[in-house]
Amino acid sequence: MLLLITLEIIGAYFVKNLEQQNIQSFEDSIQIAPYVDNQLAAELLKTDENTANKSIKSIIASDINNSAITEFQVIDSKGIIRGTSNVNNQNVIGHRTTSAQVKQVLFNGRKQTRISYDNNQGSYYVSILPIINPSSDNNATVGVMYIRASMEGVYKNLNTITVIFLTGSLVAGVLGTIIAIFISRAITRPIDEMKKQAIRMAQGDYSGQVRIYGQDELGQLAVAVNNLSVRVEEAQEASEAERRRLDSVLANMTDGVIATDRRGNIIILNDMASEFLGMDSKDAIGKSILTVLNIENEYSFRDLLEDDQQSMMLDFSERSDHDLILHTTFSLIQRETGFISGLVCVLHDVTEQQKIDADRREFVSNVSHELRTPLTSMRSYIEALNDGAWQDPKVAPEFLKVTQEETDRMIRMVSDLLSLSRMDQGTAKMDLEFVNMNEFFNFILDRFDMMLKSDAGDASNMPHKPEKNKHYVIKREFTNQDFWVEIDTDKMTQVLDNIMNNAIKYSPDGGTITCRMIEMHHNLIISISDQGLGIPRKDINKIFDRFYRVDKARSRKQGGTGLGLAISKEVILAHHGRIWADSVENKGSTFYISLPYHDYKESDDEWA
């Protein structure tokens, strides 16, 4: 069929083009010489019609001698036939033509051609050509030439070629069909044998072998089927080993897995599930999953089956010596027919996640409390001002000052929270550059020295303003070695400012703040020590938590938000470093910062 369709398409295209070429050749063969056009135009312009008709008849007889033309007529501008080549139809001369196409050419002066067919003469070609007055400026039409030519010879040749092509197509189709039958049988015979072998393999019989007819693709496929038969038999033997491997996977999973039969009795319990539940797998096998999970009072086994992919939280803290919260997910074990043959329960330890959620809730509570306190204070003072205190020149400035301080504290708190949020989400931009930490730390400390010299009068560039009229000494213990560290200078400035401000806040008047910088195991260690009240040992591990304060009342009085050290910790971690503190009550505290540094010298210029 494909062969026949292809041949027919090619044949149709070939015959169509051949027809067009034959018609074009036929049109070229019946063209009238240009001088005949001029002679006929001259005769049609004569006033003596009899003389002109004789001349036209002579022109037709002498110049129109093309055997393909069956009839040639000359018609003047009034539609009257002035001459014809048909000797049997000379009586039409002098009569008006009845052809609408002739009248249309006389009217618009444009050539018309067409191919027609009638039952008597068959296919014929008609061409109506305007006769133009050569001496006229406007190309006036003085008459037309009506040419009629038989195309039976053209179409007879086309029909002969078409019949030859169809005959060849049928012969090719028959031969192609015979060849296709032989080829298809040669292909289907080994395929049928391979199908039978596959059926035997599906029934568990791997002893048969497919006959190999050759080394072609089908022969290679037969070899593959024979090899498959052998390998399936080997795979059948390996399935038991695979099952044991699956048991090993279940035993080493970090999640607990429980499988039941269709009645809800446990048939599989991996080691992690045994550890979570606090019972041996041998003791759990055969028991109801509802009893083992201690949910028989809330759910029935039908509830678990009807609600596929159901999940719940189970608290097993009472069964173990530590907190244990498990997220359980139930999935149905179904066959292809839809029959439910059991249930699978996956136990995932979410104790840490629940702890994080609890910390988050506590964090939200702390934020609400920290914002509520200054807002309540501001509301009280604003209400007092609104009630008339703004008119008291002594009270109003104090109230406005308190309101402004509380507003500044809330702004600092919100800014710190936004910084922490960006760090938690990993969206905080780090503008890293290599910095000589000796010069950088000295620059930070020089600012605090300048504040000391100016009696702490201007601390606008500090995160929090130090107490006025408070004196302190900054002692520096640096090595002579230059330490080059890749840091974000703005964020590292914020960290050192926070620690220095805390040292100044909690140091007694006249105290000494010691700043050190040493190298240890390819890490730069920066320490800042004060002589303040110190941090109780029970609080030393919590001081980097958000909103945690050792002395809450004093911290709020001094304008702290409880977020400075938390931000410092996140910044240091982002620099792949560590921050920690050591303290002795009533003697002071020391904060340590460890940063990785590069053995880099200023002379190592990569552009040199």
C-alpha cells in the first residue's frame, strides 16, 4: 500500500507537470505572426468592406496554414464576422457574432484563452486576441482574431502516458506485495517462536531455546531471548538474596518502619521502630498496630485504612528516658486489582523539629513582650502629655525624652530583627574583602579612645551610646605579625562595637578593657576582657540566644535589645568563625572571636 500510494502521488505530480508543458507547447505552436495582426488591422480600417473582406480572406488562406487550427475568424470592432477559415461555414461572414467572450475582448481589449470540451469535437483550445490599430496613440482595438484549435492529440498523448504509468504501478505493486509476503513471513516466523518462548518463561519454564535463523537483527534478538531465559532463571535464584538485602536496608534505616497484614497485625518491624517503641521485634510481631502505637482509644484499624496517607504526631517521651516525638505516616499496601493487603507505617523522629518550633513560638512571644513594654510606656507618657502635661515646661521635656528613647530602642530592635532574619534566610549580602585585622581593630579601638577623650560626648556612630562621664582604659596586646582576613567590614565593625559597648556598660568606672589579638593553629583569636560583674555560669551558654539578658532590668535601662550578641554570633558564623565567652562572677568577662586567616603579605600583588 505504501508503495502504491507513493507511486500514485509521484504519477499525479508527473502527469500534471507534463500536461502543463504540453499545453504550453501547444499554445506556442498556434501563435499568429505579428505581421498578420498588422495586415488585418489595415484591412479592418478600410471603408470598402467588400474589398477588405476579400483581402482578409486572402490573408487567412495564405498565412493561416497551421494544421492545428480548426477555425480562424476575423471580427471587426462592431462584432461583425469579416472572415473565417472554415470553408463550410462561409455564410457567417457579414453576420454579428454571438460569442460573449468576443464581445468582452472588443470591450476591454484584453486577450482571453480557455480550454473547453464538447461531445462532438472533444477538447479544444480557444484564443481570442485583440487587433490593435498600429497608427493609433491610444492602442484602439479595431477587431479581434478568434482562434479555435483541437487538443485531442495533446490529451491522447497524455492518456497514453497515464495508462503506461498506471500499468507500471500495478506491476510494481504486485511484485512488491509478493516480495513483502516473503519478507514478512521470514520476519514473523522467528518472532512467533520468540513469543512462544516468552509464554513458557512466564509460566516458569526456562528450558526451551529459540531457533536462530541467521545473524541479522532477528537472529541477535533470538540470542538475546535465549540469554534472557538463562538470566531470568539466575535472577529467580537471586531474588531470595535480594529479599535478605531488603531486610538489611530496613534494619539500617534511620526511620522506623512497621508493616501489617490486612487485619492490622504487625508482620514487619525494623530495628529503628523497635528502638522508638522500646520493645523487641519478636514481642511486637502478631500484635495489633493500634496497641503497639497506643492509639486504640482514638482510632480503629478501619479509620487508618479509609484515610490513606494519614499522619499524626505521637509523644513517646513516657516510654523512653528522653524526649521523643514521632511523626507517623500510614500508607496502604495495595495490589494491582485494588485489594488492600496491609498497611505500612513510617515513624520519623521530629523531636528536634518540635523543639525548634517551640523556640520559634518563644521567640515570637519575646518579640511581642519586648515591643509591648516600650509601647506601653510610650502610651502612658503620650496620654499624660495629651491630658495637659505638654504645658508643663519641666515635665514635658522629660516625657518627650523618654518617648524618643523608647522609639529609638524599638527602631534598633526592628533593625536587629531584620538583620537576623536576613542571616537566617541566607539573603544577607556579604561584601567580603581582605583586611589587615591589626589596622582594622586598632581603628575600632581608636574610636572608643576618641570618645573617652571627648568625655563620651559624641557617640552617634555607635550602636548604643555609652554612659556619659564614665572613664575607662583600653589596653592593647597585639603581636607584630599582620593578619589578613577576608571579612565584611561593616558587619565585623558591628560585632566589635557590640562587644566593646557591653564591656564599657558592665565595667566599673575607671576599669580597664583589655583587647588582645593572637594567632593559633591558622586562626586569628581576638579577645576583649572587662572587669565588670561577670556572667553567672548557668547563663554563660545562653547569652548568645535572642532576647536573653542576664540582668533584664539593667539591660533595658541602658537601652539594650537583647539581640546584639545573637547578631554577633550569626555574623561570625557567616565568616566561618566561632565566638564564645568566659566569665568569673565579680571579676569580669572575656569574649573570644576566632576567624580563619590567610598567610598573605602586602608585597604579594597579583597584578605585579
